[in-house]
Amino acid sequence: MSWIITGSQKNNWTPAEIDTALWLDAADESTITESSGRISQWSDKSGNGRNATQATGAQQPKITTAAQNSRSVVEFDPVSSSFQRLSFSRLTNLGHVFFVARKNDIDYSQVMLTDGSANDLRSVSFGVDTGSDFVVQQIAGSLSAATRNNWHIAEVRTDGTNASLGIDATRTTSADADVMSSSDIGWYRNPNTSFVNQYSFRGQIGEIILCTTALSDSTRQKVEGYLAHKWGLTANLPSDHPYKLVGPTP
């Protein structure tokens, strides 16, 4: 396996220290394949080759440079006649999911990281609820602790029985959980309707980290610290977070 680590990260802890199933990092522009700003591939840094791709031009998200903490992001802005998504080789039995994102639409839009198969109930959603708040949701559990038009770190940890949901390291536990699986970024295909545009994501994504096993609390906190310092979100972390002031080191 090989990873590309930028100069500002060389002395810091990164997800290269753990076993990731998928790692997408928009700040690393060498992983983005684009034409006229439209992305056909977002390459996987995990070493597993699960590149997120989209061959159809009208469905390609775009790259926006210097968008958050002077770093590039992937932006989804679907129109009524189409939706934008990236797809990768389906992952099942996920134990931990992290992503950094900003939701900028007022409509109900329960999408981001979903399973394109029929069993979308195993998806992880991060969207808008009641037109105002971000929610991170997995099965019946949900956590609303963030606002649209702002950047946040979201995560879900599950062992198949209980799900721990987090926004900016603020956490809650749901007794109603299931095994997570995923293959798509940017849309949600409701098995009960063919109208998918209402579930298209509108916003920006900086980074996505997927792990097949649930991480320990100490490792989870390292991921949170890494993401917060990298994306300029340390103010979002609780005051007692171990990496509130200084990022994690190897």
C-alpha cells in the first residue's frame, strides 16, 4: 500500500496509521481526476483501489479549490433534471465511518454515503432534517447537533447491535442498529420510489474514511483530532477532547 502525505501532515498522525477500507481526501488534489472542474474519479488512498467514479458528465460533482481551511473539496450541486453521485466497489460489514462535510440546502435531503443496493436501510445518512439541522442517521437512530451551511465532522460506529453516532465528537448511542454497507456518495435511492432527485445531496465533502471494524475510543479520538486540525474545525470539538489544542502524532 502507498499513501500520499502532504508536507503539512508529515509529522502528524494520519489515517495511514490504521487499516482503512476506503479513504477519500479532496485536499490531496493528486487523487482527483477532473475535466473542466468536473470529477470523473476520486481515487482511494487506502491502497485497496476502491476509487469513486462517475463516467456520466451530467452526474459528475465538481472540485472547488481553497474552499475550507485553504483546502479543496468535492461539491455536489444537482439540478432537477439530474443528480450527482460517485460510486465505488460495494463495502459491507462496515464498523466505523467518518466524513467531513457541509450541507447547504434547506430541503429535506437524507443522503451522502449510501448503499446503492436494495437494502438502503443499511446506509449512513448525513443531511437536513426539518429544513434546518444536519443529522447523522443509521437505521432508526439519529443525532442532530449541527447546522446547515457549516462544516462538521460526522461519524457512525456500529457492532451490528448498537450504533454510536457522532457530530464533532458529540455522541449518542442508538439501540437500533444494523451492519453498515455502502457503495455510493451523493444520493439516496429510496426502494419505495423511483424519484431519486429529492434525495440528492447538496453540499461539499472534504474527506471520507471507512473502516471495516469499529475503532477503539483512543483511535476514534485520533481520527477526530486529525480531521479537526486538518480542516480547521477544532472549535467544533468539545473542550475536554484530547486533541482540541494539538493534533495527534504517530
